[in-house]
Amino acid sequence: DVRREPSAISHQPQSGQYITIQVATANLRETASVDSKKAGLLVSGDNFMVQGEAVDDRGVKSYKVLHGGRERWISGEVVEVKSGK
């Protein structure tokens, strides 16, 4: 089991940036990798403020969010990113 770690991380997202889940269900992950352990399940329409971003070695962007008081990651492939609210 080879885990792919992010190749670049930005801990300074754009001010006021947030994401909305765009699929029926989406997995939260412990790290910014689709290979990392699942840490929760989100549903379409859930919104989160972006805490950080990462891009893995395959070029897939993930977003760091707070969920239940813990830092978790969601793939950029299942969200819509917006600024302000």
C-alpha cells in the first residue's frame, strides 16, 4: 500500500474561499490523498470554509477543511470552489 503525499501545500488559501460538495456523497480523508484513510462522509450541498490546499503527485487538488473540530481533506474533483459568502 503506497501512500501518495502532497507534493505542494499552501496553508494560505484565498480569504473567504469555501467549497460546496457537488456529488451525492463524498469521502473526507485524513490526509490530502485519495489513498489515505477515510475520515467521514459528506453529502451534496455541504459547505466548508477552506483552511488550506494541496496538490498530489498526480496533479489532483485537495482542500483542507475543519470537520468535527479536526482538520480533514476533500478532493477537488467533487467540490465547487467559491469566494465570499
